[in-house]
Amino acid sequence: MTDDIILYPKDLHRRHNEVVLESETSRLDKRKEKVLKRFPSIAKKYKKLSDKYSAAAAGYIIRPAKDAAEIVTEGRVLHHCVGGDTYLLKHNRGQSFILFLRKVADPDMPFITVEIRDCRILQWYGAYDKKPDEKYFTAWLETYIKELKKRESKNETKKSAKTA
């Protein structure tokens, strides 16, 4: 029993997540319906936040949540608290935002959740509040923040040129 193919079948993690969602469908659907009504600004801000925060590099993409229901699903699949009302309220109010770091090859499968304010990462976690390949993704996120700051600086320069 040392063969990784037997111990860890391909897509075991994906299949586990699918089964979890299937088993919770009714309860999850009720929660999603509730949060979509309670936190509508998340969906309304998506386009603007997507323009600001979306990026891709080295086989990964990062983007904001499309709506409150997507944040709830992220928390359920990754087994962490991001789908709770505290994070939804902060995102809805614009105090911080929830971003999803995903593999380009599997953009709909939750992988890492990031909380950001302006150009500062507040926290990031993968499944079960763990940090997969922490050294690599810390560096990836640091590079991402540098790129965000460059974008922000360019946008400010453009705005200044237009008003001058």
C-alpha cells in the first residue's frame, strides 16, 4: 500500500468536494438564496472589482467573488469560515474583498481563498485553513501585490493626465 495511484486516486479531492456539495445541496441552496438577498452589493461590485483584482500568472488565476452565494460555496468546499456572515458583510460594505485563487486548468474548483484590502493581503487559506505550498504561494501573492500596485500607479497617472 505504498503506491500513490492506489492511495490517492486521480481527482480524489475533486470527487470529495462534489460529494460534499451534493450531500448538502438543499441546506446550501437555502443559505445561498438568503445571502444573495442579504448581501446584494457583492454581485453589483463584481465588474469593478474584477477589473481591479483579476490576474493570471504561472498557471493560476485570481479573481473576486461573483456574488455572496459563490463565497458561501467556497467556504463549504474548502471547509473554512469564508462563507460566514462576517466576511460577507465586510465584502458587501467594501471593507475588504474575497478573492479566489484557482488553477487555470480548473478555474471553477476552489483552491485558495484570499482576503484583500486595497493592495494588502489580509489573509489567505486553502482547504481546512491550511496553506498549500506556503512558500510558493506567499511569493506568488507578493508578486501579485506588486503588479496590483503597478496597475494602481498607472491608473492614477492616467487620471492625473486627463484632469491636467
